[in-house]
Amino acid sequence: MNAPSRLEEVRAELLRAERSLQAAQSLFAQDFLEDSLSRAYYAILHAARAALLAEGLEVSSHRSVRRLFGLHLIKTNKLDVRLAKILAEEQDDRFLADYDAWFHPERERVEKRVTEAAEFLAAIKGFVQH
């Protein structure tokens, strides 16, 4: 079996991002707020990985995605700085949602994160298609 091409890898990451966003939206509608936050973050993570792959950068850890996204896509003005802020805030909330049993986010906060995940994914799709 041949290794996937870079384009196939980008497409796979975008598909995973789309499915994670759909899950976040569905979980939000059912009031599973912590799980919705987690899935919203993973939508962003996979979208960010797609953008980095499109630039020829392979990453594996959450930390390296955040660092390289800022270094190669934000500092070079290829993408809006707002996306780095969304990535950072979503990552912080995901950590709380997944690991802090006392964390109970407000519905408005989760709605904002899910909406931002959709905006992030749309921006990345536009970026990788150019």
C-alpha cells in the first residue's frame, strides 16, 4: 500500500474536522456541553493540522500544532491572528472540559466555541484551496 499523498492527508484532516464540528453541534443541541467543547476543539485541531500539512509541515502533538500554527501561518500573515487566539482558547477549554470534573461551562460559552470552530474551519478550507 502506498503512503497517502499530501493532498490526501489534508483532505482526511479536513474531513475529520468537519465530523468533529458536526459532533460538537449535535452534542451542544443535546446539552452535553463539556463534550461539545471537546469536539469543537478537535474540529479546530484537525483543521489546523490540515493547514500545516498544506504548508508541508507534519505535526503530531497538540502543543506543536499550536506552536507551528502561530510560527508558520500567523507570524507570516498567511492567516488572521484571530485564528491563533481561537486555537489557544479552544485548547484551554478542551483541557478543562476533559480533565476538570468541577468545570461546568455556561451554555453561551460553549455556543461561542462551537461557532468559532465553524469559522476556523471555514477559514482553513479557504486557505488550503488556494
